[in-house]
Amino acid sequence: MSGQIIHTEHTDSETGKLGMWIFLFTELFLFGGLFLVYAVFRAKYSAEFHTAAAELNAFIGTLNTVFLLVSSMTVAMSLTAIQTNKPKLALFLVTVTILLAALFMMNKYFEWSHKFEYKLYPGSEVMRNLPHGEILFFGLYYMMTGLHAVHVLVGMVLLSVNVFKIKSGKVSSSHFLLLENSALYWHLVDLIWIFIFPLLYLIT
Amino acid sequence: MKQNETHISSYSSLATVLAILLLMTTFSVLVTGWHLGPFTVAAALLIACIKAATVIINFMHMKFESLFLKILVSGVFLLFALVIVITFIDYLLR
């Protein structure tokens, strides 16, 4: 990969990026706790987790994985665009990323509402009558995908802020820390999904 | 120190990384359909770890970051893995 080196004026971008990474570490451990709970209950109720996981739609899960992977690329490309002083292209790529995030959320909406139609949500009569292991699986499913979806929404807000800042020239080829850190956050959202997807949707 | 130098990833390299990630996703979907028993979980998680590393190294520019950040990030991920593995082993052996 032949990359060119450009010089930027001195800002506190190194420190800013370090701060962002430290924040991402806390996010990692937040989801890590949930992954651990999942692992323990999966070991304890493997048969019930198997039955419950088979009810999830692997196609929607795969489609959402593709949306997030492509959006990760577009946000990384938007950083390249702003660094090479192409704000219009960067604006376009950030907008595409937000649209892909919206598609992800739309899928999630259909997925959840389909389960709600069958009264399959925490606290419902149907869910309370399920075997204990299946209640735990669906509880974890709503908690993990829900917390992840909140992160997608926060990412969309952050990227929208970038749209305005690129338009007003506050995010530019010499000041792109906000876009860089927002991209890092967006990649984390992608990273978490990379683990949620096989654990909940694929392994039955 | 190369603190004021920024590496710019090329569009083609980012597109290549996406192609690799999509290939790995296809592979993980196929692998879980093969009924490998207990190895299904291991295979799916292994692919997920490789995908995560690919995202961190390429999309998150870890390849071009300072040695300090490289050590910090690898260290935290190692700690994360240890916390998960040790707690899980502790549960299994109770």
C-alpha cells in the first residue's frame, strides 16, 4: 500500500485520538461484560440457546453485517477525501455512511417489530412461559442488539455533526480530528457487530 | 517522532479491505452451516477475531499509528481477552 506523507500544522490531534481510544476501551469492556454473560449462560443452557437462536433471521443479520462493513469503508474513505482536500467527496461519503446506518436501523426495526407481533419481548406472557434458557437468550438478544442500536444512533448523530462541520469548513484538510474520531467510533460499532452477528444469529 | 505526519489510506486499499471482510463474512455464514459441532463456535469466533483485527489494523489506521498507541491498544485487547477467558474458566471449574 503506497501512501504519501503529508505535513499538517501542529494541533493536539495525537492527544485527541488517544482520548478517543481510551473511551473506546471502556466501550469494549461494556460489551465484553455482556459477551461474558452470554458465554456463561450458553454453556449452562446450550440446548435452549440452540432452539432460541434458530428463531432469529440469519438473512437480516447477514444483510446488516454487509451494511455496517460497507459503511465502515465509506467513513474511512471520507477521511481520505478530507485529508486530500476534497470536502465535497468527504461530504458525500459521510452522507452515504449515515444512509447505510439508517438502513441498518430500518432492518432492526422490522426484525424487532416482527418479534413484538408474536409478543416475544421481555416481560410478555409468551416470553414468561418459555423455558428458562430461552428467556435468558432473548433477554440477552434484546440487551445486546438494543445497546448496539443505541450506539448506531449515537454514531449517526456524530456523523451528522460532521456533515455540518464539513459544510462550514470547520472540518477541513488541516483540521479533521472530529471526523477521524467519529470514524473511530463508527468502526467500533462495526467491531461490536462483528461479534454479535455470529454469536446470536449464526451459531444455532 | 512522526507526530505531525499523517498517513492517508488510498481508496483502492480500503476497497480491498472491504472485499476481504465480505469474503470472511460469507465464509463464516458457510462454516456455521456445516454442522461441525462444538467447533462451529470456535470457527465462527476465530473468523470474527480475524475480521476485527482487519478492521482495527486497516480501517482504524492502527498500521500507521505510533508505537505507543500500538502497544496500548494491543495491551488493552490482551487484557480484555484475559478477563473474558479467566472469568469463563473460573465459572467452568466451579
